[in-house]
Amino acid sequence: MDLISLDLGNKKANCMVCGNEVEYLSDPVTAICQYCGVEEEGYFKCKGGHYVCNSCHSKDAVDVIKNVCLNTDLVNPMQIAEALMLHPSIHMHGPEHHALIPAVLTTAYLNYVGKNDDGAIIEAIERGKKVPGGYCGLYGVCGGGTGVGITVSIILGATPLTPEPRSHAMWSTSCTLMTIADSGGARCCKKAVRISLEEGTAYISRLFDINWSDDLDLSVVCDYTEINKRCDVTCKYRA
């Protein structure tokens, strides 16, 4: 899959306010969002002292994700995701990816099976956007894995009281998390998106005994290396 070359400034990869590098903290600090003014405990800030809350970081991106997913007829989630990630509102890293993954995976699956269910897509976005940034390192659960579990849960109508659908939601999450963990490196939301979509399409294809994953070209050559200062040199997507 060929990608459009990127011409992006520091605000795509770093602080949305000033473009300085964002520092991640092991202990929370009280921070005030530069945009909405909310005061909360945060685990990151830029070197210039700016803090942007999860809601403000992903607000415009979520609208873009919703608009694209409700209107596309693509059956390949990787194609939808790669196009979305080029949009300027979707940064190099950030919680918007946690909404993107279940949105595009749910959308592409519904398109593949010929089902129209805007409510399922919107529900996927609503659940995904609740996963905050930094979850991978702070809680040990990458939002990518959660996104796959969200999709499977929605497709199967899982609740805490539905034994088999509940198990499939967790199995799909755990399979994805294992692959993301095994891939190594520092956090990379682009890599997490791609791994999650590969694992998600494979799991759903096995679950329903369909050829969806076999019909897709999920190969990607990454074009984000230059703006990701901690790009893993062993990443399989790296050019």
C-alpha cells in the first residue's frame, strides 16, 4: 500500500500548542489544559509547560473519523486508517487513535458483509474515545488492543452477562496486545493501529469463518519515521 508523502510540522508529532517535544511522566502532576482550561491530573506535558487534555487533543479528529467512517464503502480497514492518519487533526501520537481503530475496523467489516449500521460505528467511536492517552505504558493496555475488543464486542452484542461473546471480546484484545507487546519499541500509535487492524481482521475472519483477511492487502511501508523521534529501527513497517 503506497502512502502519500508527509510534509508536517512539529505540531503533528509534538505539542499542539508550540511544537516542543512532549515529556511523559511516571507520576501525575496537576495540569491545566491550554485550550479548555480544565484542571486535572496529567502524566504528560511539553517542555514549554503546555498541557492539552485528552478531549481537546482528539476533539476535531473524532469528528473527522466519524464523517469518514459513516460515508466510506471501503472494506479494507488499513486503507481507511492510513487515509485518516494523514489528516492534520490526527497527530503522530494521541488518544484519537483509540477511537480510530474500532471505528475503521467496525466500518470495514460492515462494508465487507454488506450491512449498514451507522449506530454500530458511532458506538465504536464513543467507546474508543474514552480510552485516555498513555494507557499502554501506564496501565499495560494499549488502546489498540482495546479497540479490537470493542469491535468484537459490538459485532457480537457482548455484555458482561454474555459468556461466549464476552470471552471473544477479551480473547481478541489479548491476542492483539500480545502482538503489540512483542513488537517492542517505545509507543508508536501508527504501529499500534496497523498491528491492531491486522490482528482484528484475522480474528474476526476466524470467528465467522470468512475470507475477509485473505482478500485484503494490509501491507504498509511507513512514512512517519522522520517525525517519530523514537521510531523503532526493528519495526516491520519501517521503510
